Amino acid sequence: MGNADPAPDRYIMDPGQQIALFKEMERTGEQLLGIYHSHPASPALPSGADLQLAFHPEAVYVIVSLAGPTPDVRGFMLAENGFEEVDLRIC
């Protein structure tokens, strides 16, 4: 999907493309399982912006940190007070 945010260090899905994709998923019986993005220079922990832009409580939010010598991949789901880490091995 295209990036609707002009800032080079942020990504927001293009709303029109997102709506079209969700309509197609509904038509074909598919469902959203997860959303992923990277943190090039910070840990694989949700930021305030990540929480502010999280609208899908059914999805696992996967964050890949590229800040260390090897990628760190962690998953989170929306909970009552923010994000709660989940074990990606069982998702």
C-alpha cells in the first residue's frame, strides 16, 4: 500500500487502498491476522504513535527492530490499557 504520510520516517496506509483491501478481504472471506512494521533505530516495542494508530484489536502487531546486530521481532495485541506482548510462536 502507498504511504499517505509525507514524513520520511512515518508510514500511514493510504485510506482508499485500505478500504478497497478490506472490502476485497470481506468478499473473499479472508480476515486480518497481523500488521507489521519496522523500527530502524529503536527497540521492538510499541511507540506512542503505534498505539495512537492501532485500530484493529483482532490483529497481532508485529514490530521488527533493526537497531541491533540482528533483527528483533516481537508481537503485541491491543489490550485495555495499551499493548500486551504475545508469543509469536503460538499466533
